[in-house]
Amino acid sequence: MSTIQLDIPEEILIILKETPETIARELQILAAVKLFELGKLSSGRAAQLAEISRVEFLILLGRYQVSPFSLTPEELEQDINNA
């Protein structure tokens, strides 16, 4: 496993009232969610990045208002019409 180091200004930690460990964990989850949202990672790989199960990851997406479905509104409407 690779390690990535980020320098977070102390002021940011104070403003957020978080520890470096909790910010690191949150950033790891946020990266997984965003990479999934952009279509760069599957839900399984994003869950792996977030170090949680795929089911937990799919549930977590709601917290960030990210749909687990990758259909556009037009594709969804077409699927409904075809059903």
C-alpha cells in the first residue's frame, strides 16, 4: 500500500475542530466518494480505498448526496419507457 502525505495548516484543524487522524480519515473517504462520482473507480474499488465494505460505501454515498447509480436522467427515462 502506498502512503500519501498532505500538509494541512494548523488553522484548518482548529477551524474544523478535528484531529489530524480524523481529517486524514475523512479525506480518504471523500477521495473515494469523489473518484466514484467521477466514474474513475467502481464502487468496489472506492470502498477498498475508503477501507470499508462495498455495502457500507454504497450507504455512505447518501451522506454526500452521491447517487450509487450512474445513469443520466435521459438514460433513466429511457429505461422507464422500455420497461
